[in-house]
Amino acid sequence: MKGIRFHPNVAEEVRAIEQRAALNILTAIHRYAETGAGSVKPLSGEFEGLLRLRAGNHRVIFDETEDTITIHRIRDRREAYR
């Protein structure tokens, strides 16, 4: 399993999300770290080099190395890329 790191601003973003949705997001991140399963796509443009994981109506923007996933932001799909 890959390690998961969160940027400091991510904790605040998770607290702003409804509890059930936040748990689903964290479960999706954990599942991806363990198995690589999930709706993940590479991003382009301003976010080139990053990946996005779809978790319901939210998007998790992250990058990964061989042993670590670093979460940069978690936002509603309407606001994720702004």
C-alpha cells in the first residue's frame, strides 16, 4: 500500500464537506492507495502532471510516486479546476 500525504489546506476542505460524502472520498483514496482501483485520469493544462480521482460529485487532485500519494485538493466537481 502506498502512503498517503495531505497538503495542509486539504484538512480544511474535507471538514467543509458533508460527513457521509467526506467518508466516501476518504474511502476512495484509501482504496486507490491499496489497489490502484478508481476512476483516475491524468490532467492537462494548468494541472499537467497531476492526476484526478473521481469520488461521487467530488474530485481529488493528487500526484503519486512509487510509494506515496500526495493529495493537493479535494473539491466539488464544479469548483475542482478553478
